[in-house]
Amino acid sequence: MSGQNWDPPWRAGRDLLSDVWLVGRHPAVAGWLVSNEMPLYGGDRTPHETVAAWAQIIRDAVRAAGGRQPFSTGDGAWGVETSGRDNGFRLADLAQLCDFLGPHVYPAGDDQVRQHYAAAWQCELAGTFGKPVVLEEFGVSSDFASGPNAARYYRHVLYHSLLAGATGWIAWNNTDFDLPGPAGAEVIATDARGRPALLLRRTGPQDRGSLILGTYPVEHMAALTPRVNPDDTVTLYRALATHAGARRPVAVDDPRIACDSLVRDDGTTFAVLASHAAEPLAVQPVLAAGQTLDRVTMAPFGINVLEVTAAGATDLSGAG
């Protein structure tokens, strides 16, 4: 798979399988990934109790041999929590044994926006179990993309997964819930024929909460439509966010620009703008507090990082 194997000179005759110095204490051993995508080889219908026991045995063996570095199973984080299919490798179980969780993400398809966000989505899901997330595998080969297009893909994946909570990377070549019946629901939007499109039902103490039901499977229809992004559903999601009182830390008017912020340990705030447009764009970011920043010129598919202060913002990346 990887070509000829070369014996490193620092081995100095030590046994690779039994010498504790090699197994657990050598500085070259940064961590333990004890398998590679086992659901593909070991089967995808293994009981989760069996997988948890397997992971426990291997982890105990590593620790018993002197390995104190971070440990993870290398399964790709393809459990039911991220894939919807229960292959036994449940992240809820593995998070109890692993020091970090590592998604492997190779999305198929030609939708650029989905390609750019797929890894971030997996990192966001894997990050809900209280352990650091390392994007263990992602990338393209020269047979898949040209150099400039591969660089663009890497740039988007790195920034989007960082914003989604990833703490490291290794590059390699909606929900169901019990909704009470429609009784008492308020129609807040209709379609072109006057039929209910969005229903709102108040709930919770003093009706301070609400459930909103979309009568059209918008996400499903979008998933079946090639190259659907960007589309007008951004208007719907903005309205839902406004209703929920959610305010984005930074926003622009153009739906082709994704925005978020990062706050460094010393309190320095950065606004990150990612363009999904094939042409240059000029946009004016607005912060949640109402501060309007200077207009920013973005290159095609560019990433702009702005250092935000009370006086304004400094574009650290020029035009992308």
C-alpha cells in the first residue's frame, strides 16, 4: 500500500513488537490510532457492546505496555450519531475510551458548497461528546482535482472545520422529534395556493417557547436537486433565526458568503468570511452588536480573516 518499508536507524535493533521504549516512550510516537476504518472490514452490523469491549481491550493493552499518548480507535467516526446507521461504532461509547474522536470525510458529488461543508458538519456532530475532534482523514489526490482547485478545497475544509470545533487535521490522499398535533397551531406562512407552509405552536412555560413545522420537506427536496446551492432557503433560515432570537456574530447580505468568528485566548476577535462564489465580491460585514465594518473585497472562493477591534477591522488576508 505504501511502497517499500525502510528500517529507521534509530531503531538500533530493538524489537518492534515487544520493546516498551518503541511501543510507548519514543518521542516519535505522538498518539495511537489502533485501526483504520474497521466498519468497512469488520462488518457494519456488529453489536455496539462488542465494539466497546474490543476498544476497551486494545486501549488497556496500549496503556499496559506503557503508552501514555492520546488514544483513539481510527474507525472514522461513522457511528449512528453521524451517519444515521448503527454499525456498532457508537461515538457515545467510544468517547468514554478515546482521548479524541477522528472523523474520516470524503464526500461524493459535485455540489461545491456541500463539498466545502461536509467535513465541518461531521466535526460538529462528533464534537458533542465532550472530547477533542481531530479531522483524521480528508483530502483529494491529483487525479481528482488540479492543484489550484485542491488548494481551494483544502482551504475551505480547514477553515470550516476549525469553525466547527476541530482541533487538528490529518490530510489524506433534520431531526425526528415528537411534535404535538396541529391543534392550536398558527399558520405563519402559506404557499402560492394559500395552503399552510409553516405552522407555529406555542409551548413551554407561559408559551415562551415554540415549535415550527414546515409542511414541505425542503431539505429532502434540496438533497435531490443537483447544484441547488445557494438557494432561497437562506431567507427561511434567517427568518427562523430571527424568530428564535439567534444572532450571528458576523453577517453579510450575500448568501454566497459564509461568516463566523473566532475568539483567541487573549480576547482578540477575528471574523472569518468564506466565499462560495466564482467571481469577486464586495461585501460589508455587520457584527451582532450592530457595528458595521468597512467593505471587504473577496476573491473567487476566497477566505478573508478580519481582526476586529472597537475601532473597526483589519483585513489580515487582503483580497483572499
